[in-house]
Amino acid sequence: MDKERLLQKFDAFMRSLTKEDKIAVHFHADADGVSSGVIVAKTIERLRGKKVDLVFYQEPYWVTDETIEKLQKNNITKYIIVDQSVDERPEQIKKVELFAKILILDHHSYKTDLNSEKTLFVHADKISSLLPVRYPVAKLSFDVCKRVKNIDDLDWVSCFGLIGDVGYNYWKEFVDDSLKKYGFQITNEGPSSAFGKITKLVTAAKCYKTEKVVECFEVIYAATTPKDVINSPLRKYQAAINEEIQYWLKQRHNAEVHGDLIIMEINPKYQIYSPFTTVLSMEYFPKSATVIVISDTGGKDLNISGRRQDGKFKVNELLKEAAKSVGGNGGGHPIAAGGQIPKEKKKLFKEALIKLYEGMKKA
């Protein structure tokens, strides 16, 4: 399906929504996901004069049987998924198609094109020449939703989401124009800008407890200006998370070094593995290194996070294959990926990781 036909189908889907529809918005539990979820949900409210009926995040990423049960319990007729890679379980999408129409907005790597009579799959690579990793769903959702409704006042929502997915350098003009519009200083560094402060608040809340992303969604949805979020109660989570990240940064000398593959194990009080890995890979290790963090926060599974800042090695493929080999799951973007593995398989995972890494480098 060509770009224009895809966008026309998106327009038709959104304009067909009515007050009688039962609509669910399912978002990824990070800044990009919260941002895109808010943009889509507010666009729908403006289109049909009524809020969406169900908003939720979930882990794992794909549509589970529990997801389907939740949708059916709430009599959902239109199911919208943003910033969530669901193509690995296409059979689950088919189950939902039996009772609902589906819209998916995403930019993750995928193998299955989910477009069908009942599902509209709007992926970043279908409407942009940019690499999908450089077109966060926060910007994708803003771009497509403004086709059907005036959402110019939601530009700041898009900005903090794309900063969260390291998209500032590719959308600098858009972000800087928005900063100027709201009276903020242009810093030339996305994370240190006013919108970057919102990104950090969302990230800290998620790290404190994943369920807090729902609170983030609600605070941002209710906000009329960026300052409403910056000065919100979300600030209470940030100090604890920053302290925890700094503690583990001081332990980085304990990381295992296998050439340019660096593996570090942590057992933090909070779920800091994603931002911690980002900081490690950007500030403390060479950008030509592949940095993998294995995090034990007390659950039955270990969380895995990987980064490769120079983009010359696909960490999503590495983590996907290594995790799959021990009964876990993984994926994401070539430069930033994550996953989970059973706790008892940690040793086997590390062995598989090292072996796969060497093999993939030689290929």
C-alpha cells in the first residue's frame, strides 16, 4: 500500500469514530508511548466529543490472551495500539479482528505487515524516508492526527516523547520552534530543555514503578501547558531514581568487558535499567561499544537492556536471539533494545549473548 493510500485510510478510520464506539488506546510504557497515547486519545476526544473508553499499557509488548479478555470485557469495537511492537504474534491480532477494528501506529522493527481488512498498520517506514528509529511515534502520531483535527496545541506533547526516543537531533527545528512558542530557552540539547524535563519525569515515574505511567498519562492529558506537567506531583519520583542511577554508575568498574561487548549486572531498588543503560553507553563507555545491562529487581524474570550508540551493530537482533535461546523475549531498535529472561537462565543467556555477538560481528 503506497503512502497516500495508507494516510487516506488513516483519515477515514479516525473520522469514522463515533460516540457509540467503544475505543481502547494501548500505549508503550515509556515517554514516546505516553506522548503518542495522549495525542491519539485527545484527537479522538476532539473528533467525537467524548473521551476514549479504555486506556492502558502492558508488558509484554504483544497482544496477549489477557489483553483480548480485557478488550472483550469492555466491549471494545475500535482498538488503537501506539508505539508497541505487536507483529510477532499476528495470530493474536486475528483474534481481536473477530470483534474490533484495529489501528496500529509504530516505528519498531517488524517482520509481519499486519494490514488487513480489519487492521490498519501505519508504520514509520511506510510514510517517511527516515529510518524508523529516527521517527518516534510521538512525532508520527502528531503528524497523522493533525490531518484530521487541529492539534497544534499538542506539539509540546510530541516533543517530550521524541526526546525520550533520542529523536531531538532529527527534529531539532520542530522542538526548538515549540520551545520558543511556549517561552522556553533553546538549549540545543533536547534532554536539558524544558521538554526534556518532562521526559525525565515520565522516565523516573516508570522506573519508580511501571504502573506510574498511567499517572503520567493522566497528568499530561489534563495539562494545558508544559508547565502544568513540570510543576506536577510527578516530580516526587525523580530524586529517588536519580540517586539510584548514580549509585550504580559508581559500580560500573564491575562490568564484564568482552572486547567491545560490555555486560553489567545490577540489582537496583527501582526499574532503572533502561535510562541507566543509556547513560552508561552515552557518557561512560565508547559509543562504539555494545552495552548490555542485566537487571534483577526481585521478580521471576530479569530485565535486559542494550545500547549501541554508533548504530553499527543491531542490538535488537542480538537481544532477540539471545533471549529467545533461553525462553525469554527481546527486541526494539537497532541502537536501543530490551527484553526479559527467566532468572535461572542468566548464565546460559550470557554465554549465548557472547557467542551470538561474536558470530554476528563476523557475518
